[in-house]
Amino acid sequence: MRSTMQDVPLSVGDLVRYGTSVHSRARITTWTGGEPRRATLGEVGARAARLAHALRGLGVAGDERVATFQWNNQEHLEAYLAVPAMGAVLHTLNIRLHADQVAYIADHAEDRVVIVDASLVPVFAPVLPRLRTVRHVIVAGGEPGGLAAEGVEVHSYEDLLAQRPDTFDWPEIDERDAAAMCYTSGTTGAPKGVAYSHRSMYLHSMQVCMTDGMAVAQGDTVLAVVPMFHAMSWGLPFAALMVGASLVLPDRFLQPGPLADMIQAERPTIAAAVPTIWHGLLEELEAAPRDVSSLHSVIVGGAACPPSLMERFEERYGVPMLHAWGMTETSPLGSFARPPAEAAGSERRAYRLSQGRLPASVRGRLIGPDGAPVPHDGASVGELEVRGPWVTGSYYGGEDPEKFHDGWLRTGDVGSLTPDGFLRLTDRAKDVIKTGGEWISSVELENSVMAHPDVAEAAVVAVADPKWDERPLVAVVLRDGAAAGAPELREFLAEKMARWQLPEFWTFVAEVPKTSVGKFDKKTLRSRHASGELEVVDTRE
Amino acid sequence: MRSTMQDVPLSVGDLVRYGTSVHSRARITTWTGGEPRRATLGEVGARAARLAHALRGLGVAGDERVATFQWNNQEHLEAYLAVPAMGAVLHTLNIRLHADQVAYIADHAEDRVVIVDASLVPVFAPVLPRLRTVRHVIVAGGEPGGLAAEGVEVHSYEDLLAQRPDTFDWPEIDERDAAAMCYTSGTTGAPKGVAYSHRSMYLHSMQVCMTDGMAVAQGDTVLAVVPMFHAMSWGLPFAALMVGASLVLPDRFLQPGPLADMIQAERPTIAAAVPTIWHGLLEELEAAPRDVSSLHSVIVGGAACPPSLMERFEERYGVPMLHAWGMTETSPLGSFARPPAEAAGSERRAYRLSQGRLPASVRGRLIGPDGAPVPHDGASVGELEVRGPWVTGSYYGGEDPEKFHDGWLRTGDVGSLTPDGFLRLTDRAKDVIKTGGEWISSVELENSVMAHPDVAEAAVVAVADPKWDERPLVAVVLRDGAAAGAPELREFLAEKMARWQLPEFWTFVAEVPKTSVGKFDKKTLRSRHASGELEVVDTRE
Ligand SMILES: Nc1ncnc2c1ncn2[C@@H]1O[C@H](COP(=O)(O)OP(=O)(O)OP(=O)(O)O)[C@@H](O)[C@H]1O
Ligand SMILES: Nc1ncnc2c1ncn2[C@@H]1O[C@H](COP(=O)(O)OP(=O)(O)OP(=O)(O)O)[C@@H](O)[C@H]1O
Ligand SMILES: [Mg+2]
Ligand SMILES: [Mg+2]
């Protein structure tokens, strides 16, 4: 029996129509270093309509891809609204990748138009001549000089928007059609493409606004540090649109100093970023205190949150950190670490440090090395597979089909699930250290080392070992002025770890290499080690 | 371009699978007058599986309708879970309707099985012999005596569940298929049927759990006073399942005394009911105080919340009331009166007393008497039409097609919309008093009369008038021991109203007649007046 319900597709166009009218007074603030640029969501909506007209004027039709090469700022948000709502596909390019990779991704997605931030023209210039499908480049936030390629027209964003109508008749769209594309970060290999649907983005936005999700609501001001080119800035722009939350966008001012200034000045209630950003902010606040008391939730994800980070933030600044796990492939919200209301003390702390609870819409299962399901007992470990309406079922272009298993996504993340649905990741499958038939979690080892007061950051990779197959190598960044050596750090670990887990190989580095989105770049660490660039201390000697 | 997202239907089965496992420790408490009956959601899930097996055993297949004739209690919840999840259609019958109406509705929906609460057997007995499609009656919570009809088997619920498996392999279902049916309250005419889909119930549950919705979350305990036979208890059971909130179910103990006891003993954080229930509770608390401090939100809807009710509740008990508007036709959450964060003082109060803001998924428009759209300026009044994924697009069986207009539902509610999306209903189209070419809102007049300290309740209907077409008749229930007369009440109104609006006709009654779900029953009031049953005071005399 069919229901009698109306057949109304879930669409970004409806979110745009609703958010920019009903919540037209929400504030969109872009940091500039000086006086911030301020607009209302109503104004952004009008400019998004102009942008849609401009894109139609350039011939963008059907599901053509319109790419962005932009910071988190007002113009990028305008593209977020206009492109999916007009029925085209928004493709957010990662501005931090190597030119070869950007060109590969833009070609792979068959981008037709690219909107480039003026400050990024020097970065984009070497990419442009290699692009085979792009016909128009639009430069936002400055003059369109310095870009040229055969068969490509270069435009000024503001010129294109001028004299266009302030409203656009957003078309009705099949909710399963693509609204946006994003490629993975390339932490483990070449980036792979995911195409989100109108349906998935709408449902994901609802989840972000659920009280047990990120609880984004009208009246919140969300500081979206996590890049809009990285997994849709964790869905925050669309969630804000859905409920009328205000946004603070840091543009290119992602250094700890400006971020601290931004928080003090703009008083966001929610802020979201990867651990390295919060780590930097913490150091900054210690050097030069700012008022961060407006924050009711600091969301941390994209990589495991070190316990020491969560504790320092909360103890010193009274700011609650919420740990989330997700992937580009999962839109990205996969789990969210709000502890059960009844948990207290150390149990509560453990829940908060876990990767969080999977919501009703994200089913999880664990598959052991033998391919058999692993029980959700909070102890047994396996590769996490997920299924749900905002989880991808393939990569764009059909790459890596082995990542999909009977309709489930194989995450490449390894860990356990508790009976009450909490995920505790021990590692990426590629980063686990397999030693003498046992596994060492690189993440747990990193967290233990980072708990030492002299250590600012620590990253662990496997190195080949003739006897044990693999052994851990710990790359340590010491705090300014600190002097702990490998024997002392090893001694420190000996209190909490079994002997066979204690690392013998250590290296002291000025900085842990980071990926394009600020995660520990273990690929690079491994290759530096392989090429002999790292000076390794062997504590057995 | 198709997205790469997985094609996972939104379904009640998934909610059941998730909620009863991940949130198996949530508490389901049924009031009994004595020691409450307690179960965990995990136990309810196991019993729902048994029920599904039992129903299959009785031959329930495909989309057959399984009706309930039950209070809000654990067994009713078991049916809520089992019936939609197994692919059948749950049909909640209104236990307070006249036997003729129940029989009409059950036949109309072609119910196959009815689950009846033992305490309601005397009410159901006269209905049963008239039912043409029912083949099985299952009596829950007591012995199955006292029911008989030709061709109908009568079973004991517990006997049927005994020895069935504790798990059921919930099938995958097309999300647009019907999951549940409900008929309107019959306030304005014969009840009309609505068939909710798996999709609509899932989306609606997400909305209920959004921070700007009812904000239901893990750790909440929800007292669902609003009947499970009335618009799915406002979606609270499924929302609770989605996030693992606990439920307190009042069974047949809906009188103010037991409700107050329940709140004190079970400490719910959220409670939901129509204004008359809260009105009764208030009187009860005044007579015999109880601790109601556990409540962080008291949700009121189904009829306009009188300002005096909201104020007394908040001032005397510090309990915040949240006003919501909805219809059986809208699943039912249509709008929710959380004021904009920036509103303060009297503006904030006005927002809270409005019917609330329409969320992104419920589009609204106003149509004037001439059929033309009315602006959303907070002043212009028209009939509200709504559109969205959990709004019905027809009545079951195709009745009243004139209630649908280009894919929108004509709500029969009259009011204004503000530019920021808040709905302010002035009346039902059928209740507006049309006098001398002007309109008087019966609801506003009622609220003004109820603001008088001597008045407990007031209901206004139109009476025919030779000169003005219609004039208001006010039916007043005085507080115990109060003695205000019509001239005094009219004098009281004169301070706030224009002369032509002041009612001349008054009647003093012991009680305002109520519908099956506790709304003012103006149909009955009108017919009592027409038959001369009411003693009318004419203040002109
Ligand atoms: N809270 C977290 N704790 C631990 N790891 C996390 C957390 N959040 C995200 N991750 C890691 O980030 C991954 C998803 O990141 P993203 O989609 O940005 O690409 P990537 O996996 O880093 O890159 P690629 O897939 O191209 O190698 C997850 O699979 C997981 O390994
Ligand atoms: N907060 C509210 N303020 C004013 N009226 C409300 C409110 N909430 C609900 N209503 C009224 O209740 C109606 C929906 O109620 P319901 O679906 O129970 O059936 P009914 O309209 O009372 O009965 P019928 O449609 O059979 O005549 C709305 O159309 C509206 O008139
Ligand atoms: Mg990955
Ligand atoms: Mg109605």
C-alpha cells in the first residue's frame, strides 16, 4: 500500500529557498585580518541567485561540474548555495594538493568552470594549462590577472554578478541526483571521488542539527575552520542554512593567532577543526590568552583526538570538546562522541575519547582479518564497514571497487564497537604495526607519547624489522625548550605498556609532516625514513 | 549525474533494529496506579519481534492493516515497532470515538487484526460485530473474555507471544510504502484517513530530535500524554527509538492527579499534551503541589495554547512551555515556537505564543479568500497551505479532494506568517466569526476571556444574527467559587477590544464539551445552542 504522503524531493534548492528567506538575518562573517566582511544570509542568497544566473550565462547546463578553488569565505558559500540549487554539481577542489593532483582530480571530475580565489591565483596558475575540460575560470575577491590557457575564458566574479537578478527560480531536482563532489584527502593514496546527492546532503544536515549530533541551532554562530574543500566543511554550511545559524569563515587566516582573535571577536558558539588546529590554538592561548568563553562545543575530528588535547582544552579554558569521526565517503558525519547521560567519571571520559556513537542512519559492522563478522563487544577488533543514506556506495568513475562489500563501504579504519554503538578506532588498517604476530595501534602509541609533558606532537609509523616483521618508529616534536631524550620517553611508556610494545626506534623532528587537511602524513614520514632523511635513535644501543 | 551514495531506504525497521539494540537500556515505563510496569527498550524489542512472528502466524502478510485500540502503554509501543517494521500497516484507532465512528474507520481502512487493551473490551465489544474486514482480535493486558463476532477469532496477547523467537528478520521495504495510518480527530467533520510512509516517519523523527524541533535526545525521559492513537503521539515514540530516549506512558491514568504523581515519581524531562491536559494539571498542582522540576520542556499543541496557561505554568513552576502546531495530516509536527535567539521581552513572548516557526521541510503559504497568495508580513491573514515530505497529499480513499491544491495541503487553519517563518493562527476557517463584513477570531476572544481571574475555560462559537450575519457566543466555565457575570466579563474585555468585537451573548456552563482528543468541541456547542439547551444571557437586555 502506497502512503498518502506528498512526493517532495529533499533538495539543496529547498534549503536555499528556506534559509535565505526565513533566516535572512543570520550573519555570514568572513575574516580579513582587518575589519571582517559582513553579510546577512539574505544578501548571500541574493548573490547566490546572481551567481546562478551568471553560470547559466556561461552555458552551465544540466549536471555540469562547477569547481571551487577557494578558502572558507562568503564567495565560496555563495557557490555552495548556487551550484547545487541550480541543478549543477559543486566540486570543491583541495587547494593544498600538488598541482599534478589538482589537475588529475579536476580532469577526472570533468570540471567545466572553476571559481578561484584571487589570493590563490599563483597556486592555480600552474594547474590551469593542464586542465582539459575547463572552459571558464572565475576569479573571486580580486582582479582576474595572471591566469591564461588556451580555450579558457577568465572572468571577474563581481563583474559576472553585476546586473543579474537577485532571485533565481531554483528547479525541482531528483533527490538522488548529484549535488556536490569531493575527493578524499589522499592520506593513504590517490584521492578518490565521491558524489553526494541532494538527498544525502539534506539528511546529513538534519543529522548535524540533531541534539545528539552537532546540535546546530538558530542562534548558534559556527566557526567553520575545517575547509569547505574538505568533506563539505563537515556539512556545517548546509546545516547552518537549514536552521539559520550564523557562520564565521576564517578565509586564509588559519594560523593560531588569527583563529584566537576570531574567537574572541566574533564569539562563535561552535567551532570545528582537526586536532592539529586545536593543538596550535592551545599553544597560542598559552602564549597570549584570549577570551574563548563563547564556545559551547569545540568539535574535533578527521583524526583521533589525543586525550591530552581534550583535557588541556577543557581544564584550562572550560571549553567542552566533542570528538567526531567521519570520512569524505560518509558526507562526512559518521559518529559523534556524546556520552550516554548515565555515564560518569572515567567511564564518561572514555566515551568522550572514543570516536563516538553511530547514529540511526549509519549502520556499522566489523569484519575480522578472516572476513568473518566480529562481535560488537567493545573489545574485539575488526575493519569497520558502514551503510547508510549518506554513505557512498562507490567511487566516482568506479575506482577501487574492492572498497565496497555487498553494498557496505569498507572504511579502512580498524577498531571495536560497543554494544551501545560506540566506535573506538585503534588505527587505520594501513597504519597498524604488525609485530611478531601481534598488532600495535599507532594511534594509541602516539597518544601515550603525547601524554609526556615535554612532547608537543608524536607520530608513529611501522618500519621493517628482520625479526619481528615490523616495529614502531616514533617521530617526536619536543615542546620549546624541552629536552627529553628517547630513553626517558621509553621509560615513561614502560609504566603503561607491555614490554614487547615499547618502541626502540625514535626520531626527533621539528614538525610532523601534515596532509593537505592537517592530518599526520605518515606516507611522507615513511618515505623520509626510507630515503634515510631521518636520524634514528635506537634505544637498544 | 547520479550520485554515488548508497541507496538505503529510510525505514521503521532500521529504527527498530538500531534503537532496540544500541539503546537497549532505555526505559519504557507504564503507569499502573500502583507499582509502574518497567521494561527496557531491549525487552520491548524482543517482544515486538515475538509479536511480529505471532501476526505472521495469524496470516498477516504484505501491507495488511493491524489496528490498535489501546492506551499509551508498553504493548501499544510493541505494536508501534512490530507492525510497520514487519511491512504491515499500523492503524491506530481512536478509543474515544463513538462505536459507529470506530466501525466506520476500521472498515474504511480494511483492518484485518485489532489489538485491544483488556480494559477497553467493554468499549470495543459493541464495535466488533459491525466490523466487516477484521478476522482476529488480540486482547492485551488481561483475559480475552467478553468479545465475540462471527468469523472473528479472539486471542490472548501473551499466549500469542509465548514461545515465539525474540528476533525477527525485519524485511527491507520501499520507503514510500505505508507504515501507519491515522484518522483525523473529527473536530470539524467525519475523520479522514492519512497513511504515513516509512520515509515520512523517519524524516519526522529526525525533525523531532533536531535542537530546533523538540530536541529529543539520549538521556531524555519523555512523558507522552498525547495519545498514541492521535497523530502517532506526535511522533514521540519513533523519535525516542531513534535516539534512545526513555518513555513514560500513562496508560489510562490521564486524570490530573495521576499525571502529577507520574511527573513527580518518574521525573520526565519532556512532556507533551493538549492545552486542556496542562490546564487540568495546573489546577491539580495548585490544590496539591508536586515536584515537576525534572521537566525542561512542556510541549503544548493540538489547539492554541492560551497565554494565561503558558504564563501560570512558567511563573509558578518555572517550567518552560513550548507551543507547537500540527495536524494528523502533517505527521503531525508542523511548527515549533522556539523564539529567535535574539528576541527578548515582549517580542520573545509573542514568538513563544505564536504557533511557531515552520522548519525547512514544511513549506507554508497563505491563500486569501479570493484565492490569491497573501504576503508573509506577519499581518495579512489567509488560509495556510503546506507542502513537505511528511505532509499528506491526499486522504486515504481519495476523500475531500478539494483539500488539496496543486500538491499542497489546505489546512483549514487561518492566520498569518512572519517574514522569519512564524505562524500565528487566528482561527480555524470553520470557526471564524464573520460579522458585518469583518472577522472576529474565536481563539483570540477565548484567550481574552480566559485572562479574567474568575474564568477557568471559555469557548466561542458563531451564532446567526439577522443584522450582522454572525455574532460570537461565549461559553464560560467559572472557577470554583467564582461569580463573575456577563456584564463584568464584557467590561473586562472592553479594555482591550473594539466595541464591535465585544460579545453580547454569554452562556455559563459546567464544562466545555471536548473532542475525542481533548480539544474544544465547537460542533457540539453549536448543536447544543441550536437545540436550545444553553441558557443564553444577552447583555443588551
Ligand atoms: N575522530 C577520528 N579518529 C580517528 N581517525 C579519524 C577520525 N576522524 C576521521 N578519521 C580518519 O580520517 C579518515 C577520513 O578522512 P578523509 O576522508 O579526509 O580522507 P583520508 O582517509 O584521510 O584520505 P584517503 O582516503 O585519500 O587516504 C577516516 O577513514 C579515519 O581514518
Ligand atoms: N498550536 C495550535 N494552535 C491552534 N490550533 C492548533 C494547534 N495545533 C493544532 N491545532 C488545530 O488542530 C488541527 C489538527 O488537529 P487534528 O489533526 O487532531 O484533527 P482536527 O482538525 O482537530 O479534526 P478534523 O480534521 O477531523 O476536523 C489543526 O488543523 C489546527 O486547527
Ligand atoms: Mg580514506
Ligand atoms: Mg483537521
